[in-house]
Amino acid sequence: MDEYIGLIIAAAIGALPGVLALIVQSKKRNAEIDCAEAEAAESYASVAKSYAAEVISLRKEINELRKELFETKKQVRDQDREIQDLRDWAERLVHQVQSLGSVPVEMRKVKRLRNEC
């Protein structure tokens, strides 16, 4: 029986470098995987930062366009009011001219191009 114990010890000592090599190789592979994951995370973070910068830029542009739209709507409202004032004034003038026994001149419309806004 002592012979078997000696053989088992000899086999264990012989296998020890292989087991140690497997442990070292496993740790090395785990370290490589961790490194690859860290590089991937860094790459994703870089892409996320560039998207965030683009989103911020687009938000600024949207805010500027909103301000411009607000101002344009305000101008349109003001012009609509002025047009209504002019129509009211023209109607009163027509009535005044007719009440004096005259015929008012016809209104000329400006010719507009089809593609004109």
C-alpha cells in the first residue's frame, strides 16, 4: 500500500505544473476578457458622449427654431390685424364715396406667381 501512496504522490507532483499552468492560463484569459470588456465599455462611452453632444446641439437648434417660429407667428398675427384694419378702412371709404354720389375705383389685385408663398 505504501507503493500506491508513493505513486499517487508522484502523480500529483507530476500533475501539479499542469494544474498550475491551467490556473495561470485561466487567470490570463479572464484578464484578457476583462480588458476587452473595458475597451468595449470605453468605446461605447465615447459613442454615447458624441451622441449626447449632438443631442445638445440639436436641442439648441430646436430652441432657436422655436423662437423664430414664435416671432414669425407674431408677425403673421400683426399683419393679419393690419390687413383687417385696412379692409375696414377701405369699406368705410367705399361707403363714404358712395354716400357722396360717386363710384369708387375697383381694387387691383397683385398678380402672384404660382410658386410664390
